[in-house]
Amino acid sequence: MQGLGIDMTPQRSLITGFNGLILGFAKQNSIQGIGMYGELNHPEIPQYRAAISIIKTIEKLTFRKLGDTSRLEVMAQEIEREFGH
């Protein structure tokens, strides 16, 4: 992953709520998979940059272009303007 320029959590981290439930269920039922999460600085505000980051990471992992993220970029800029982030 590092060779692709993908940052990973350097140690164990706590995943709670529905995301934690899904991963816990998978582990208990021997279902293989990964959890890919974007960092949320202000969870009460839509996180379009986190969505863009996840899409770009999946593109790197699969060597495929998933689509145009320019609309997400515009929405991220609108949120940043509105909330000053």
C-alpha cells in the first residue's frame, strides 16, 4: 500500500458504530474483507473530500478509473466556503 502512496493507520484504531458492527460481523463469520474509511474532521458536515480520497484510493488499488470526481470537488469547495474549513 505504501508503494502506491496510500496512508494507513499506523497502529490499531477504534472503529465504532455501524462500521465497527460490519467488520465485527465479518470477523466472527470468517468473511474476508477490508474496511476503508476517510478521516472526518467535522462529522456533522458533509465530507466530500473524504469521499474523493476513498475513490482515489480504490482507483490506485484496482488500477482503474472509477469516474469523474469534479462534481464532488465542487461540492467540497461549496462546503468549505460555507463553513470556512
